[in-house]
Amino acid sequence: MGAINKKSLFVLIARLVLAGVFVMAALPKIEDPVTFTNSVAAFRVIDLDLSAWVALFLPWLELVLALGILIPDIRRSSAALIGLLLFSFIALHTSAWLRGLDISCGCFGYETGEPGTNYSWLIARNVVLLWFIFLVLRQDTRNNPVAPNS
Amino acid sequence: MPRFLREILTITALTILGAAFSLCSGLAPLPWAEPVLAPGEIRLIDARALDVLWVDARSKADFTAGHIPEAICLNDEHWETGVVALMSTWLMNPRTIIVYCGSESCATSKLIADRLRESLPNAEIYSLKGGWDAWVQ
């Protein structure tokens, strides 16, 4: 019983950490979408026009998912989508790292700190968050084993 | 309706509402409108927050008359000497390079920035919106 409670507590903390991280990531980008557009474009994966659309919707999606992971009605889908986003971010950072791009991550809005991006840190951070998502999804599936289409 | 689909639709609807709020409140510019910043441009307020290597793309006379502290003079006339000085400075301490010219309407900074992107493909290079005028204001 004690072990179950400890596990549940850890998953709850993981859930709160994920929500906090995504809220903190979303708010500065919602406040300054133009700067975030440039950060997205700097990855040189999509052009500036498409970057503007990404900069408009992605921060709101992050905010909705951050809150959604705490709301029982939508928390499983929110967790799954956060997992997908984290996979995409890891792929994006790995791609930028391999191409030798020296750019700002833009993960939490415009980052000023040291020049150059520490890609290994960014990827490690997202892998840890992905592990949190795995724990959250596993607990949600165990607690609510009803088929998704019911 | 399958539960998963219902959840995804809820999340999508909330996201669209949020984006609509950004557009209606003026927080975000219309994505299909002319961008406030041209591709590769940066505002002075953002540039000031960075560790920057400034590049002055104006004429030597304008550079001598006044320039941003520690800026390197680099224009088409003195390209060879300027680019050598820039590269040696940048290689010692790689950082964001921002090129500026005289004013909002000048295009030299964008042209020099484009040339520099070819010479230094790994560098983050911008042109300063508003140029020298923005700095002296």
C-alpha cells in the first residue's frame, strides 16, 4: 500500500513538473510570437511563413496540454500529445546539432544567456520529460483500462 | 464518438480559441500579413540582450564618424580586409553577428549578412532593423 502511494505521489509530482514546464514554456511565447517565429525559422526546417503559423498555435497547444494533463477528462490525450511534442523537439534539436547550427533554442521564448546552444542538455532534459510522460501514461492506463473508443 | 477523438477535438478547439485570442487582442500579428521583421532581421531591443559581434556595413567615412563600440567595418569596398578581421574575432569568441547599415531603408546590411552567411555558415547572423538610426535614437 505504502509502495503504491509512493508511486502515485511520484507520478503526481511528474505530472505537476510537466504542467509547470509547459506553462513556463508557453507563456513567454504567447506574449512575443514574433520573436518565437524567428526562433522557429532559425532551425531552417520550415520557412518564415509557416514559422509564423507554428508560433501562433504551438504556444497555445503547449498551454492547453499543460493544463489538460491535470484535467481528468482530457489528461490521457494531453499526455500522449506532450509525448509527441517532446519526440519532435528531440528530433529537431538532434537535427540542428548535426547540422552545426549555433542558434537559440527558443524553448522558453527568447533565451539570452551564453552564446551557442547546449544541445546535449536540451536533449537530456526532453528525454527526462519523456520518461515522466511514460510514467503518467502508464498510470492513467492502469487506473482507467477502459478501451479508448468506449 | 470515440473518447480519444473527443479529447483531441477538445484540445484542438481550446488551442484554436487561444490562437484566436492572440490574433484578436493584437498579441500576435496575422501570419499571412507582411511580417514586422523581414527574414534575418533582429530588433535592437533583442540584439542588446545578446552577446553580439557588431558589423558596420556603412562606408569607411560613416564608420569613422561614429559606430557601435567594437564594431568591425565590413562593406563591399573593404571586403577582404574586413572579413579577415571579422573571422579572426569571431573564431576567438563565436557569438551572434549583427550587421547594420544607415537606416531602416538601407539594404546593405541584408546584402552583407547574406554574403557572411555563405562565408560563415555556422554563425547566427542577423541584420539590425532600423540600422544606425535605431542605435543613435
